[in-house]
Amino acid sequence: MDATATVTPFSTLIRTASHEQHTEAETSTFMSDLLGGRLGVDAYTRYTEQLWFVYRALEEGAEALRDDPVAGPFIQPELMRSTELERDLAHLRGADWREEAEPLPATAAYAARVAECARTWPAGYIAHHYTRYLGDLSGGQIIRDKAEKTWGFERKGDGVRFYVFEEITNPAAFKRGYRELLDAVNADDLEKQRIVEECKRAFALNTAVFRELGEVFPLSA
């Protein structure tokens, strides 16, 4: 048995193992241009729309996993984002936003993988749950702040509600509790390694979405 796997908390293992992929996603050209204020609100809107497709897959799959021994503890209603995304999109695009909503090919692939894990592999679902929700609680706040300043959204109001976790009053404590859930996950070392690999895949799927968004919204030379 690998001694490291038993000594290192799983939450640390998953964070350090996926660090490279995480950095690649965070530093994508599209995200850099968006956060740098070099893209218009239409790019932010399209990004929000792509998130909706992914979160719909995450949260439609959540209900069936509520009593699952592996994924069940992670299904927490205060994290759910679909309703907030829909409210933001109604603000950004108007009431009939669903008629125009379309996933990019990379988004469709990402959402399909999330749905597949939810349906067939609860431990793999955890990898997607972790990369999305913990990322939104952390780095997502930077995006919210930039969006409010760049496009004049009301602070924590319509347009940025996706990033506002109203039911989580202490994000630091919540993240600590989430890491404890990861450390206690009902999986052996081999399955934990598979979760780590799926976590890397999740970041790669996310990066592919950024790449395609960058092609839709190139900066004019």
C-alpha cells in the first residue's frame, strides 16, 4: 500500500494533484481577457449561459444521488446554482433567454460527462461537484467583483447572483467542512485515485470551454 495515500488527507491530495490543470483553466486567455475588462458584457453573458448547461447537469443528477453512500453527503441545497443562473440570464438576455441558449460543443461534452458520472459513477460525480462548487465559492468571488465594476451590476444583484451564496454565511467554515467530507469519502485508495483523475478531467473540460469561448470572442488586433 502507498503510505502517502493513507497519510495525506484526500482533500490535500485532490487539490495538489489537480493544481496544474486548475492553473491552466484559471489563466486561460478568455478568462484573462474577461477579468481584464477587455471583453464586453456579451462575452460575460455567453460564459454565464455555458455555466447554466453544466450546472443543470450537475443539479439534475444531484436529486438521485441524495441517498447515495458515496456522493450523498456532498448534495447540499445551499450550494445549488441553477436558479441563480436562470435569474442572471433573464437579467442579461431577457425573459426569453432559453430560446436562444445554446451550448458550445465543449460545453455539451462537459455537461454530458457530468450527467454520465451522476448516472453511473457517484464517486466521479464528486470530482465534478468539487471542481465547480468549491471553485465558485473561492475564485468566483473575484469574477463577481470584476463584473460589478466592469459592467455596473448592482453589488450581489441581478447579473452576478450566481456568485452569491446567500445561505452560506461563513464560506471559510463551509469549505473546511467540505474538505472534511472529502477526507471521509467512502472510497478505497484506488477509487480515490480515480476521483483525482476525474478531477483533472473536469478542469480539462472547463479549459476546453474557455478555449471555445476565446474563439467566439477574440480580441481584435
